[in-house]
Amino acid sequence: MKYRQLGDSDLQISTISLGSWLTYAGGIEKTQAIACIHKAFDVGINFFDTANVYGRGAAETVLGEAFTGMDRSSFILGTKVFGAMSDTDKGLSREQIIKQLDASLKRLKTDYVDLYQCHRYDTETPLEETMEALTAEVKKGKVRYIGFSEWPQDKIVEACEMGDMVPFVSSQPQYSLLWPYPQNELFDLCADYGVTQIVWSPLAQGILTGKYKPNGKLPGSSRAASESMGSMVPKRWLETPVLEAVEKLKPLADEAGLTLAQFALAWVLRKANVSSAIIGASRPEQVEENAKAAEVQVTNELFFRAEDILKPFIQ
């Protein structure tokens, strides 16, 4: 496993991290989820990402159980706030940040989180109120560092230039060979403010593993075939032309001596502003296989060829 600094923090996080969005929020059995989390520790993954809204607390609860008895200093934990936990509990107001953080800590069975992230931007709460609340939680010791996910760029700048506030150290955008857009402007903007990326869906919801075949049936155990998770896979990524293009990436991965998933993860990690790529896993073997992407070296020429193959499908 390799490790990179998370923004202007003192955290060194694994370049491959484990997420809990769909799989550990009810997508798979709890015993499977815990087995994947323990395998992540075994292969050197030290950063675990979750959110209060994942299964409305279910994912945090699973992680809390999996971490029971472990040395708290041996892992780095990030969760998020913003999503609706009830009809009235949502957003980034001072009241919600205090309430939801305490609830998350209870489910996670810990006194603090290393990274507390604003899951989306809250247009109904003044930005200063949000930043003041986050700063207060850091001063209390309940949060070590703060981050954001999918915020408008003007709001990132406004928050980062707000004096007397704890600064952001991380950004969490969607980023993959099929969704390369953040690299155009966001990465450079964040770098100017000491913020690095923890990217989600680096395998494009599993499309870049090559498991989905053109004109084929959805694998029964796949995310796209799942009743609870399938709606989150963009339908256009399951169209035959896209899947045929993904098939053309396999010879490039073979040339690099990698699986297609490892190749796609290596593409994401080629950017210095990316601190970690969040993988999802329903089996421990997937964790082990994908973690190997942290160590690989791939020539830029292979990456350029991959980008050319997928270029027609990048809007």
C-alpha cells in the first residue's frame, strides 16, 4: 500500500480507501461487509469513508461494529453531513451539524472523526454559519479536519478565504475514466488552497471492472442487478456502445499486467492532487485485488490510448 498526504493536514491516507455508500448501507449482509473492512486493514488500507445518510445510519453502524476492539489510532475515519435523516433533519445549519455529528459518533462508537465532510452545498444555510459550526466542532476535539463533496467552485473559494475558520483539507468528487471532468478546473483550484481529492466511484459504479458485457445479461451479484443499488448506476453507462468501448480497454490493462479495475484505479491515482480513490467491495477478494492498484506503474501512453477509446462517451 502507498500513502499520500491529505491536503494541508498531518494525515497520511492510503491511496486506496474503502467506502460504504451502497454496499454497507444494506446492499450486502453485515457479515460480508465486516469481512471486507477487516480485509482492508490486512492489505494496508487505513482510510474508511462513510456518511450519516448511507442507509440513514446503517453504514456507520456497520463500521462501528467492525472497528470494535481496534486501536483507534490505527485507522482514519471520515463521515459526512447534509443528507436527509428525516423529514426535518437535513442540511448544514449549526443545529444539524451538532446533532448529526453526535449521532454519527455514537453509531461509529468513537469520540472523534478524523475527517468531517459537507456532503453537498446547503443553499438554505449561510456559509458563514456552516463554517463557524464546523470550526467549533474541531475546537471541541470531535473533528480533526474538515472537507466537502461536490461543492460549487465559487463557494469553495468563499469558504477557503473566510478568515478565522478551520480550513478545508479535502474534496470528494466523482472521478473516473468515464467521469474525468473534475481534473479540468477543480484539481488546480483545490491545490491553490491546500486541498486534495478523495475521489468516489473511480470504477464508474463497477462499469470499469469489465463485469458488464455488451448485449449480455446483468451479472446476478452485480450492483446494476441489485434491487437496492441498481438505480444508482447511470443507464447510459450500460448501453452497448459504452460497454464495447470498455471491452477495448482490456488489452491495455493486459499490456500493463493489470486487471481492468487496477488499470482504471491507476489512471485515477496518476494525478498528484488525488490523495485516495474510494473503492466499494462486496467480497474481501475485491478489496485485495483493487488494493494492488496502489503499487503499480503504468506508462502515460497506455492511459492516453484509454482516454481516446472513451472520448466519444465523455460529454
